[in-house]
Amino acid sequence: MLRWFKRRLAQADSQTTVPALPPVDEVIEIPHDKIAARAAEIWDRKGRPHGQDVQNWMEAEVELRAEFATNLSPEPLPRKSR
């Protein structure tokens, strides 16, 4: 399973470059559901191609981290109860 994931990451890295994150002093915690929703939007925007799930996930993280870095607020993000 780990080999499969590493192979998928290598394929994603070789296919496109993801924009670099802006410098941030602290780590920004982004909820899993927000990343999943953005990755689905990216997948839909690209025409729903197969085999780019890891790449879409990474792009979603980069986009959201950049957005959250520019809109830093002193209050934490609300979390859903499980």
C-alpha cells in the first residue's frame, strides 16, 4: 500500500507543478472535509479524469493553505461534532 501511495505521489509530481506555499510562521490546520470538497471541485473542473486523486488532493491543500494564510483570523475554525 505504501509503495502504491509513493508511486502515485511521484506520478503527481512529474505531471504538474503545484504552486509553492506562501511563507507562514505557524502551521495552518485545515479540516479534512474542506480539503475533500476542494479536491472534488478541482476534479470536476478538470473534467473528472481518472487517476489524479492524489494530485487533486495536494492542489486542494495548497490552494486552501494559501487562502487561509492570507485570511488569518485569531479565532480557530469551527469543528463539526462526530
